[in-house]
Amino acid sequence: MYDFESKLNRKKTFASKWMVRNTKNEEYPEDIIPLSVADMEFKVMDEIKVALHKAVDEMDPYGYQAVSDAYLQSIVSWMKRHHHVHVDKDWIVLSHGVVEALVRSVKTFTEEGDGVIIFTPVYPPFFKAARSNKTSVVECPMILKDQHYEIDFALFEKQAKEKNNKVLILCSPHNPIGKVFTQEELAHIIAICKANDILIVADEIHHDCIMEGYVHTNILKFLNTYDQIILCTAASKSFNLAGLQTSNIIIPNEKLRTAYIGEDRVSINPLSMAATECAYRCGDQWIREMMHVVGINYKKASDFFASCFPKAWHSELQGTYLMWVDMRAYFENEEEMFSFLYDDACFIVNKGSTFGKNGEGFMRINLALPTRQLEIALHRLFDAYKKRQ
């Protein structure tokens, strides 16, 4: 059993999510745990720490580092064990981060004035990536229907047919709504993109974080149907390694891969290589236990909102460890809402409007933290609301 209960004080390590200030520009005390940025408040698994200490000794000096065959093989093995897809080692291209890979893809495969399609609400850096080559953001708002989100396929197909739209950036599982696309939904996306020669850049950084009862379908399952695909993966969300800044971009099509790489060769951080290889080699049990805790937290948060904020609504959490909650019934506008959340309740979550216009009035809650700390934060929220009334 791994430790998912210890309370960490990441403020002293200058963790970015802990360095927030409220709307009055006052610092939060150390007992306020942010539920915002999508990294975890869990200790890194012990095996990774051992691998890092070993790398510190053995990789000295820390110069420009070529990737090892063992590192590549760990990715191949993980993708086969957990996602049931074949990945050739030659398909793997290094990146310092998935967002960097999204930007690079847009800059490589579009021209000024082209359009990049995104399904909104969506992770805020998608907007930046979509406009990174003097390109246009083409929003395809998801439909909120019968208490769940669906892709507006009629609108998406219309957008895909427009000749200037060249790329779809797909978030799967979808952040922030926590949706795991069905195989049928993905097949429909593939069919539309194939018919209109749309490049798919799939961000699957949360693909290991799937709730019990749901199955994530890796985009490479459709490779025999359509190979204009760039798959962005990393161990960062799965194993809390975002600060090590290494992602693995999988590009099966050789022509696409050659164009994406261009003249650059990314040198891997030797410590990142050791941590990622260890995670993919030893992390099966850790992922299962971590997502079990997220499941417990999701149940507690769901029960809390049903009891204390019955007019609130949240999308069903199917994948990721991020809960998407609609609080519009309780506040006149988002400014009022977040003034209360940040200043009165010290409940630090992400603003829905940063994920797109159709996210206004929502909040995204990170559930990857010790259950007791989540309970404290939720009780603090309700106590503040009672005082406000």
C-alpha cells in the first residue's frame, strides 16, 4: 500500500499552485490546500525516488543526454499493458511538455490564417496553441444534454469542411469535464477528420487516470483507418512528475514525424528519464491505488454538493481527477462567485471561464489529494457560505 494520506506542505518548496493570492492580494496561510492546478498532493511513489537517487549518482555529470533503449521500451510496454496498442520505438519523439508539443504541431502543420478546431470548454493552453501560428481558434462548443456533455457533430463536420481549418486538437480524456469518449464517438471524430484531411493532435496526458467502470480508447486504435495522428503522452499527470518536464509524443506516420522533428533534437533530462522509466516499469499498482482514492474523493465531493449545494450540478467524472461543477444557481456572476470562493471560503479552484465562454460560472476542483484534506476544504466552503447567507 502506498501513502495517499500524508499532508504535504508544498508552499515551502515553492510549488506554483501554492503561491496563489486571493483577490485582495493577500497570501493564504499554509493550512489552505489549493484544489486548482492539475498536479497531485500525493507523495511520489518510493520506487521513483530510489531511481532518482540512483540517477543522481550514476548519471554524473549531468550533460546533454541521449535517450536510452530501456526508456523507450518502458513506454512501449506501458502502452501495450495499459492501452492495448502497439507503439514502435521509432515513433517516439521527446518534448519538454505536452503544451509545447501542441504548439509545435500547430506551427509545423498550419499556415497563417488557418483554423484550429477545439472542443470547448477545454484546458486553457489549447487556446494559446490554437493561435500560435497566427492561426484562428475555431471553437466547437460541446452540448450539455441530459446532464452530460456531447460533441456537436453537426457543427464539427461543418467546421471540418471549411478549407482553412487544418487541425483538431483533441483532449482525451477531456479536461475539464472529465469525459471519457466512447469508441463510437472517437470513430465518428476519425471519420470526419479523414473525410476532410484534418490532422488530429490528441492530448492524452490523463489517459491513465480512468474511473472504475469506464474504458479509455487510445487514439492509436484507429491507426489502420487514419494515420494523420500525433499522440501526446507523459507520465506527469499519472505519477505527479510534471516538474521534470518530459513528454513522449508518438507519431506513427514517418512523414509527419520527420516534419515535426525538423532540425531539432530534444535532449532528455537524465533525471526525467530515470523517473519516467521507473514509473512505467513499476507503477501499475500505484495508479490503481491512486485512482481508488480519487474515486473515494469524488463520492465525498458529490455527496457534499448534493447535500449542501443541491442546486449545483457537476458532470460525471469518468476520467482525469478533475471535477467540473456548475455553481451558477448560487451566484449572480463569476466575479461575485470567485470573490467569495477565494476571499471568504479560501476554496482555491480554477475559474470556469478560463476554459472557454461556456465554462463561465463553473469551477474545476482537483480531487488528487488526501481525503481528509478534501473534507476540510469542503467544510470550509460550506461554513463560509452559511456565514454569507
